[in-house]
Amino acid sequence: MNKIAVAGTGYVGLVAGVCFAEKGHQVTCVDIDERKVELMKSGKSPIYEEGLEELMRKNYAADRLEYTTDYVAAYQDADAIFIGVGTPELADGSANLSYIATVARQIAESVEKDCLVVVKSTVPVGTNDKVEQFIQDFLLKDVRVEVASNPEFLAQGSAVHDTLYADRIIIGTESKWAENILMEIYKPFNLPIVPVNRRSAEMIKYASNDFLALKISYMNDIANLCELVGADIQDVAKGMSFDDRIGNKFLNAGIGYGGSCFPKDTKALDYIAKQQGYDLKTVKAAIDVNTDQKTVLFKKARNRLITLSGLKVAVLGLTFKPGTDDLREAASLENVPLLLEQGANIYAFDPVGRDNFEKVYPEGQHGTGSITYVDSPQKALDNANVCFIFTEWGEVKALSPSDYKNLMRTPLVFDGRNIYSVLNMEEAAVEYHSIGRKA
Ligand code: UGA
């Protein structure tokens, strides 16, 4: 059992803290937000994540998990302090490291015994060298503090599962002492551990995320070509997936990748390369394809219809993927303003993301267009002229082709997630436009 403090209770920090407690460690999660801390103490999670609240309550009741705003008390006698604060993107594509710097300073001023600082947040290669130096510079006590890199590979919506059953644990350290501490912390997880140096660990995170982003953009690029040459992207992906060297995951063409990670990490690596005077052509291409892909459906709709003005437009799904309320870099955020600008009357459905979207686009009139939120896909489709599918929520997938035919005024569907078979839609007399397949 180790005494662990975790800085930041977002996706990365909170899930890590809860999972460490679940594996028997004594964990204190630190956040500056008093209300968030009170919420967590009452057994509620500030983020929507399957299975998380159950583990929070279980480990809190077992006295293995605490929440506090008092970082001094949490850090002073910790064996390891994990940093899981955000590194949002700055306007130039670089990572904003100010949250990490704040935590590093607090650690330097609080620790009273030897301790390992472990950075889980995604940071540009070389950052942890600087974090270590920064801590040394501000350290008040004569204790040993080193910094390790331990990147996180969890995906939103399956965060707890991804952490407890991770494919691999990457630990990037510069000494045997640091490596041993992390080995011990992760021993109860019984997962493959890959010890590397600190800079390689930092790079593994970017290289992994950017590879997946590239894989998606490649499939989107091929999908667009499929449409032009009369091939079907789903059949093409299926045929490719039997090759073990390619694998069967992340081959789904669609409306472009969103979320807080792929868009940010592709831009960050491009920025890192530029700083080194290196042109990272592959990642740049992934970014370009993704930017265009987000509005591909809107362009199809505009070409098909003279105007969207005054039409009732059903929008199914607002979040960047199902299983989350996160809207960051979601295709809906690109398309809704374009539809409103055209004067469309949008009826939007999203089972979880509605509240967040409403903060950006309140219900009512927006110029010549308008937006109304409804609590079922059926209500959105009722008497609609056009439908856009942006997120493959279960509630949306549960609709049959005949639902579109029966509910809509004119069954014209633009599907950014390739949910339906082209043939089934054709048989139900629905005009169906999707990605990389026959219209
Ligand atoms: C991603 C990675 O999958 C995690 O391994 C990583 O830890 C995380 O970023 C991070 O850096 O924190 P996440 O952004 O939660 O996780 O979501 P994904 O499930 O990877 O989906 C990202 C986007 O790609 C979504 O918009 C999704 O719809 C899209 N996608 C995914 C496709 O368009 N096609 C696919 O085949 C797969």
C-alpha cells in the first residue's frame, strides 16, 4: 500500500485516483474547487463515466479514498503525487502548461519527505525535465523529489475499464528509484508494464494518439474516394480488418474525430515538430482531412437542397461520441452554426449532451434560424424535412429505417456515422446519404 495524492479531478485524475484506491492504495484527490470536492464526498462524480460513482462510494466508505482542497496536507507525506490536470490547447496549437506549473509549485512548497511526482497529463516532450527542475528550484525541504512520466490511455465513456484493464502501463523515469516506486504502485493491477525513459514516455502518448487520429483520417480520406469511384467504405474497412497488421479497430469512417484529445494532440505534435524545424507531414495531413470531414455532410445537404431556410431539421446526437456529455471539437459545433446561418429550424436530440449544448446555443431564435431541444429522436424527426446524424447514440441506432419514413415529412437523411445499411434505407424509401457509400 502506498500513500498517493492526485492533483486534478478531471477524467484523468479522478479515474486514476479511484482506481488506485480500488487496488488497495491510500488515495487523496485534490482539487481547488470546493463545490466539486463536496460533490465527490457525497458520492457523486463531476463527470459522466460508467462505473465511476460506484467505485467512488465503495472506496470512500472503505476509507481508502479522500477528497480535499487542502493540497498541503495531501502532498506533505505522500509517497507519490500524480498530476492529472488539463493541458488545453493554446491558439498556436501548443499546450497550455500553466495548470501543471501551478501544481508543481504547490508540491515544491508542501512536500516534507522523499516523493515521486508522476505526470499523467499529456505534455510536450521534454516538459517533465523542466517540471523536475522547477520543483527543485522551489523546494523548501531537503528531500528527494523526482518526476516521472506515466501517460494515460483511457478513452471517455470507458475510462474505468480502460484504467483497470489497460493494454499497457508506460512508465518513463530517469532513475531506478523512480522506476521501482511506479512498479510497486502498478503491481496490483497485474498489467504489462513498459519502462522507458521520460522523453520516450512523453512521446509514446502523442505518437499513439496521433497514429489513431491518422488512422481515422486515412479512412475518411479513402471513404471520400470510395464515393467517387463507387466503392463502399464499410466493405473496404471489413476487407482490410482481416489483416492482423492493420487490425480491426478505429477503421470507422465518419464525420471526423472530435473530443479533447485527438484534435489537441495532433496540433500539439505538429507544433513540437515545427519548433524543431521539422515538417511532420503525416500528422498535418490528418489534421487537414479532419477539418474538411466535419462539414462534408452539410455540403452534401446544401448541394441536394436549394436552401435549408425554413426547413425543420432533425439533429440526432451532439456530443463528439456516445457515452459522454463532452462536446469538445464535436462535429455538431461545426454544423449547427452553418445550419442556423442557412435559416434552418433545428430540433436537436442528445440523451446526455443537451445541457452543455444549450449553454452554447440556447433554445430559441438565432438569426433567421432557430433551435429547439427535444427529449426523444422521434420528436426530432416528427414532420422533419431533413435529418442529420452526428453521434451514434443507442437511442438513435434503435430507430429503424421505417421510423424515418413514417415520422418525417420528407425522409431525407444525412448520416455521419454510417449507422444504417444503404439497402435497408433504400427498401424503406428513405433518401439516405452517408459517408463513403452509395447515395
Ligand atoms: C482518445 C484515445 O482513444 C485514448 O486512448 C486516449 O487516452 C484519449 O484520447 C486521451 O488522450 O485522453 P477519446 O478522445 O476519449 O480517447 O475518444 P475515442 O474513443 O478515441 O474517439 C475519438 C474520436 O474519434 C471520436 O469523435 C470518435 O467518434 C472518433 N472515431 C473513433 C472515429 O471517427 N472512427 C473510429 O473508428 C474511432
